[in-house]
Amino acid sequence: MTADIEIRNVSKQFGAMSVLEDLSLSIKAREFVVFLGPSGCGKSTLLRMIAGLETVDSGEIAINDQRIDHLPPGKRGIAMVFQSYALYPHMTVRDNMAFGLQNIGISRQIIDARINEASRILEMPHLLDRKPGQLSGGQRQRVAIGRAIVKEPKAFLFDEPLSNLDAALRTRTRIELAQLHQRLQSTMIFVTHDQVEAMTLADRIVVMNNRKIEQIGSPMEIYDRPATKFVAGFVGAPAMNFVDATLDRSGGNTKVKFAGGISVQTEIASNLLADSNYTFGIRSEDVRVVPAGHGDADGVVDVLERLGERTLIYARLGDGLQIVGSDVGNSSVTVGHKVGLAFDGKKSHLFSEAGRAWHAGEA
């Protein structure tokens, strides 16, 4: 069983504070969609509205073309996994997973069959007779997911379920969630502020900010062609380099100029842009570190971040602007070293004062 989910012109207020404003979104059956955004952007509130834990002030929510926003949570055919595991400490894993089904009168035979199947999927049959206090954080989260699976819901909702895990366990559980989606082929919605979780799990990412949706797209669409300056700065580590720029629009493509006499030839069509202030944006992997005097700009290295496969170089230009570029993993560059920076104009972006983005290849 799976679900198409339609959110139509939904708004939500808490008192005088607006949390979501006229938001619409379609989620396809079997899709893994991630709501990504900073704290306070409304992503968890939207998830809770789908689950029925928050009311809808205006608009509609439908599953498989049937409105559900007036139904209580238990009638929506949805299972939710929270940040806190919310397991009963005095019950075994088996009893924790069975509890919700017992309350709605499911037969013991069906309950046992569902628990056995869920424990097989999650590779935890050996944990069924343990109590939560005997489990690791990752095992407890797996039990919480198993409790959702046995309900056989139309859709799974995850509210920052990995936040309580340490880094190594978080990575492993993230992989397990991706595998779980492949096995169950269910509709899944996952809320997080962690871009790595979003990029690695999602079929599509819904980037949210300030009560609205900034962009919807596949992970690489979001990364390569951000719709706004907010998306460009929020998705990616380190954040995209931003530089205030003036434009030379005399040619077919725009040349960008910024302080210190630096200029970069982009492949962004000049006729797309108006005469106003713009911000030039470029990701660190598109700024190559070269010998001083052989790039578009020279800078002095402030900080090195050695990441194994590459080294991030934080270089200070003559006017004080810091640019992050990339070098090989075994880079010989040292702090205080003078380096050249070569900008890949084909991978550059421009952002208007309103934050709207332009990219190479747009007509």
C-alpha cells in the first residue's frame, strides 16, 4: 500500500505568528521526499499537519485523492517516526511493536506475522525479547521504525529521526533508511536541517525557508542550479562563495568584475540580466588552486581543511575578501602561502538583489 500526497494552498498560524503561507506540494507514490531547511522554517509543522498532529488553518491535504485534513491521526493511514524514540522502557521490543496494533484489535496471529516480517526487514530478530535499556541508540531507532512498519501505512513520516545519533551511527542508519525505502517501495517524507541527509536520501528535496518553499528538485538540481541565493548558500559544504559584482554585458555572455580588478567570464547570457546589483556565486570545487600569478586572482592562505580526497583552501584576497577553493588531497600548500585562484566561469551563478538565480545555459 502506498500513497500520492497532495498539499493544496495550506497555511498555518500559531496566534499572530504565521508559520506556513499558501503552500502547495505534490508527492508521488513511492517517492522519498525530504523537507530541508533551517530551524523555524515550518518543515516539521508541515509534517505534523500531514500526520494530523497539527490542524490546517486553510487549504487541503489529500492522500490518493481523498481529503484527510479533517480526519484524526489514526484514520489517515500514516505512520510517524519521531526524533525521540518514545519506546516504553518496561516493554520488550516485541511488545513495543505490538502495542499500537493491539489497541485497534488486530489479532495476535497477524501481529506476530507483521512483527516477524518487520524484524526481518530491519535485521533485528535477535532484539525482539530485549528491553529498550539493553539497546544502543541506533537499535532503539530501528525499533521505532519497526513500530511504524507493522502498521502497514500508506506513507511514512520521519521527523529528524537521526538527530540523537552520533556521527558514525548516523551515517550507518542513513544507509539503512535508503535500503529500507528500496525494499518497502513506500511513500516516505523525511524532515531534516542536515543537507547531507537530504542529498543522500531524497528522490526530491523541498527546500523551505521563511514560511514558504524556495525550491523543489532532485538533489543535483538543487546543488547545481539553485533557484535562489538562499538555496545556494544553504545547500553545499562549504557554502557557496558569494562576491558583490558589477557586470559587463557588452558581449553575448556576461563578464563579472569585482574588487581588485578581478574579472571572470561566465556563460550566463547578457540579455537575461537587468542593470542592477548582482552577487557572483561559485562553489569551492569550481575554484581551482594554481601557482600565484597563473589564475584569475591571487590570495594568501588563511586556513586549510584536509578532507582526504581534496583540500579546501581558504584564501584571503588583497581587498580582504576570503574565497574558498579546492586543491588535491595531498596539497603542498601551507598557511601563509600565496596562491592563485582560477574560477570556472562555466560553473558560476549570478543572484539579483531579490535573490533570484541565473545560471549558464539558460535562455
